[in-house]
Amino acid sequence: MAYQNGRHYGPQVSAVQRLAEHVRTFWQRVSAGLELQELWGQFKADARAGYSLYSKEVDWELVPGEPNWKRYWRIAKALFWAMVMKLSPARRVLLVLSLILVLFGMFGTEINISEKTVINIGGSQAVLGALGLLLLLSLELADRVTMKRDLEIAKEIQQWLVPEAPPAIPGVEIAFASRAANTVAGDYYDAFLRVPESSRAASVDDGADPRRLLVVVADVAGKSVPAALLMATFQASLRTLAREPTSLLDLVAGLNAYACEHSHFGRRFTTAFFAELDRATSKLTYVNAGHNQPMLMRAAGGLERLEEGGLPLGIMRDARYESGVATLLSGDRLFIFTDGVVEAEDSGANEFGEMRLLAALQLGRERRPGDALQQLMTSIETFVGHAPQHDDITCLILDRK
């Protein structure tokens, strides 16, 4: 209980404290506990994403002799129609009517009933317009929530298509990390044992395991739902063809033939890297189908790039592929990644690049694969900051013990 100048302020102070607590609770709920700097960064990222969406439909070129006011009017009109035409016809009408009511309300409308009676209905028009815009916002939010729920279900299904944890295989240690640019991704990674053609008639009487480790990282052109759907078909065809005792080149050729049938004349291609490890001989056979060249970091300190292969899958049905061979020695590390790693951009459109990637890999060279990948993803996240993620990011590390 507080007193000042003989007066009692206990209830007033308590009410102020309760009000402040309600305000803090409301703000925490609205801002999700983020600081103002983080909120501003998210807003700028959303604004850039919206700008990139609408600006594709606007002609920003300066016409010779065109006055500035006319150019600004042309751009504003183009932006307006770019936004309006993304609504359904009924919602376009609601938007236009609401904007008209708001504009009339801003200028005000007076009706003179008598010399002493004047009714100003501008305020009511503005209120009706605001209610119309609020209704439109609620309809769009309902669509967004429904779409978000469907995408979350699609994301859950997609997570079933990739391994939840790396396989435990004697002699090797594997780790992978993936981060989608949107709810669902077009990147794919996998690692499992299969029986190749050369082991079809192999005897296992001596207890030897003829299976070889197949490691795959792929990147479907594009992102979000279209790329995710094609990624699912890639996974299904890979798992089906991998059951057959074929060579790695035959496996890649079969995947390319299937991809060509679903590539929309080459517009939906897939880059991929395939590697098959013979654990008995440490021989690594690989095919690089237009993918970023993986890095083979030698225990002795050297670095090799694995580039043998051919075109991305889905471009040419009769494409020829070549296989490369490397030997994984104890302590060697194979790093496979998608282009979203090196092309990650900060707010100034600067790319993460291979120099920063190499530095991060060297920094985590003595760490276990999982820890090294976590450190790399943190480095990318720190570099990007609040800038939007433009592409899916996927990495895989394989260490030879």
C-alpha cells in the first residue's frame, strides 16, 4: 500500500501494474517473443519476397521522354493490377468497393437537411470500407491457413521419404543436414546398402557381405511444391531400380530415362550425385549428373573434386554417363552438397561462396560428421542473417574410418 502527500495510491498502482502486465503479455503473444531488430529483419525479408513476386509483372524500364509522374503512375497501376489479379473475381470486386468507400470517407460527404442540420456520412463510408478490407483479409488468411496446413502434411509425408537418421554401417560414419527454403523441398539425400551387378553371383559362405553402400544427393530444379512432387517420384524410382542387381551406370541411365518422361521437355531436370562404396576394397565408384562437384578431403591434407558423370537427369534421354573412381582411405572425408549452400545470400546479395564453405569445412575437419555439419549450417545461418533463403540447402558427410 503506497502513500504520497497523505493520499492512498495502492489501488491505482496495482491497476497500472496489471495493465502493464496485460500489455506485456499481449506484445509477447503478437511478437512471439522476438526483439524489435528481429521483427524488423523478418519484415524486410517478407517485403523483399513480396517485391520479387510482384515486380516480375511490372515494366520498370524508363521510356525516353516519359515524364517522371507518368512513369510512377504506370508502375503504380501495374503493381495494383498485379496484386488485384491474384484474387478471385468476387474478392476483386470486394477490394475495389472497399477502396472506393475508404476514399470517399477520407474526403467526407455532407448532406444538408436544413440550415441547421448537416449530416456528415464520410466517417461511416470509411468504416464500411475498413470492414470490407478486414473481411477480405480474413478470407485470404483462411486460405493461407488451409494451404499451410496442407503443406505441413506434405512436409510430414516428405520426411518419410528421406532417412530420419544415418545408417549405422561398420567402417563409415555418415551425417546429413537439410533445410528447405519453403515448407517442402526439392532436395533429396539417401544412404543405404544394395547388391550391385558384380555381386549377383557372389558367395556369402565365408560370411562376407556383398552389399555396397549407395549414397545419393539430388536437387530438383525449382523449389516448393512442384520440386517436392518430382523429388518424391525420384525417390520412388531410385528405390525401385536400386533393388535390381545392376551397375551404378545402369542405375543412373534408368533414372535418367524415367526423369525424361516427367521433365516437361527438359524444364524440370534434376542434378544428382551417386556414389557406391565397396567396403571391402574402399573403392568408391561415382557418377556426377550435373551436380555440384563433391569434395573429397584427404586425411593427408589434399582436396579432390569428383566431377566425372554427365548431364543432369531429365534433359536428354540417350545421354551417356561416365563413372569415376576414387579410393577412400582411413580418415578421408567426402562432402556432398547442393547449390543452395554456396548460393546462400545475405541482405546485400553476397553469396556464401566456396571460399567460405572451404573455410568452414576446414574448421570442422577434426569434428565428427554430425558436429561438423551443425557448425557449417550455423555458419551459413550467421552469414545470411535475416535475408530470405532462396534455395533448399542439403549437405552430406561420409567419413571413412
